[in-house]
Amino acid sequence: MFEYLQKIALRRNAAVLIAVLALLLSAAVEDPEGQLKALRERISKVQAEIEAETARRDKETTQLARVERQAALATGKLEQTRTSLDHARRDEQRLRAEVATQRDRLVTHQGALAAQARAAYAGGQTERVRLLLSQQDPGRFGRILVYYRYLSEMRSDQIEAVSTDLARLAQTQTELSETSRRLSELETRQRLEVESLEASRAERGRIVARLDAALRDRRTEAEKLAAEAASLEALIEELQQVLVDLPGADREPFATMKGKLDWPAPGVLLSDYGQPRAGGSLKWNGVLVGASRGTEVRAVYHGRVAYADWLPGMGLLLVIEHGDGYMSLYGHNEALYKQLGEWVQPGDVIASAGDSGGRSQSALYFEIRNGTRPEDPHRWFRTRLPTR
């Protein structure tokens, strides 16, 4: 009897536990913003710890992070201004074409009106008197009067059309002046943003030069790479823990995409997966793709942005979570175009390639993780990258 009651109690406890879990899961799905806020807080905490450790270890790297974030912000503003400039220039071209069209219509109406005015002047009002005294057919006289009335109405309509065209032309010219003014302001702002960006890049160059001088000792370089790798591992481990709490999306599993993906950016292979780094003490967990500064970096598959910020050794890094523990990493970017929590589709532009993280050459670092384990990226793509 006791065993029977114990089984009932266990069943009830299990039912209660299942109900509680169901409520928790439904709350997670119903409150995605709350989940993202919690994710941001946990990632910010990990990032603060990494940056504090970096500051204790390497003052130059801390300054590099500050300058490269400033450069990324300036790059983003510059891109926005260039986009606005393109739109403003298209508006200006459209308005100039409209002004030309309206002027042509105005000239046509004015010509027709002038011809009618000359005809009316040549005929004069005496024409009606001559017709009245000419003893001609009264029916014909009536038809001629109707003709004059129609002619007068048409002349009046054309005068109104010319007046309307004049008003429309004046409005279009006002819009064109406003567009030109806005265009001038955008160009001035673009020049200032370019100057800000160049100043940040110049400062960055000085910092990188100091870092390179400090790393001439191979042992120092190996220690620095090991510390940067530890920072990345800490971030990945934390992401794997917190992303379990976030609801996913319905899509074909990432694991089924092996051999079907397109590379995130065109370029040449500079360093390959598994190759030794710093004299062989470390190995590459991904690939380094040589790409020109500003080259568009695209998402390889559906997913959600799990990280978008600066990290030692990676510079401006973007991490996309693809579900089932899979992630793709995109490092050394010049600018990031997606934020934490945003969903992306295959082929979406998520960043632009650069040299952040202290690199002397523009490149994209790419990596695929299954849990915390890096995988050979070549197995996931349709084609192989050309080598140098």
C-alpha cells in the first residue's frame, strides 16, 4: 500500500514539474525581449571581465579597442551619409528632369496662347459688327458667334493652364533648392566624417606599430595569442550556456547544410584551419580570408546575432547562432551592421571586412563552432578558396 501511494506521489510531482517547465518555456517564448535583455546583461558581464583582464595585461590593446570602436562608428556614419547622398542626388536628378519637362510644357502653352492673341488682335471686335451689318445668313452669323465663344473659352482655359504650370514650376524649383541645400549639408558632413575616420585610423596605426614592436619576441607573441584565445573561449562558453534559454526559429537544421554553403566573402586563403600559429604552440581554429577593406561580409545561414562587439585578437567580431549548438564567427571587421538579437537570412550583409584587432592587413576571420568545438570550415562550403 505504501509503495502504491509513493508511486502516486511521484506521478503527481512529475506532473507538477512538467507543468512548471511548460509555464517557464511559454514565458520564454512570450517574452523574447526579456530573454534578449538577460542575454545582453550576461554578455556584457563576460565582456567587462575580459576587458578588465586585457587592461591589466596590455594597455595598448585596450587603447586599440577604443580607437577601433570609434573608427567603426565613424565608418557606419559615413555609410549612412553616403546612402543619404545617393538618395539626395537621385531626388535632385528627378527634380531637374521635372523642371525641364514643365518648362517645355509652359513654352508650348505660351506659344499657343500668343498665336490666339495675335489672331484675336487681327480680327478685332469690329469683325462682329461687320458680320451684323453684312446682311448675311442669320444662321451663319449665329454659328460664327458660337465659334467666337468657344475660342474665348479655349483661350481662357489655356491661360489657366499656363498659370497652373507657372505655379507648379515655382514649387518644383523651391523643392530643387531645398534638395540642393540638403545635398550641400550632407557633403559637408561626409567630409567631416571622413576626417574623423582618417584620424582614428592614423591613431590606430601608431598603436599597431607599438604592438608589433612589443611582439618581436616570439614567446611574447605566443603568450598574447594564448590570452586572446582564452578570451574567445570564455565568450563562446558563455554564449553556449545563455543561448539555450532563447527560443529558436523553424528552419532546416544547420547540420544538414554541410557542403552546401557559400563563403561569407570573396578573397584568398591567408591562413588555414589547423595550421600552426606562433611557432606551433597554437593552431588556427578557423580560416583567415584576405579581403579588401570594406568588402561585404554575408551571413552563411539563417540565425540570430549572439555577439556584435570588439574582442581581443578578433577586433570587431560578430557571432551568429544557428541552432543546435552551431555558431559561425566573423572577425577583424571594419564595421558591424547587425546588433545582438537580430535575425539574419543567408546572404544578408552583416559587416564589412577590415583590419580590426591589430592586423596589418585587411582580412576576414571565419570560424564554425559545434558547441565549443571548432570545425573545419572547408567541409561546409560548395567551393574552396584560392590560395595566395
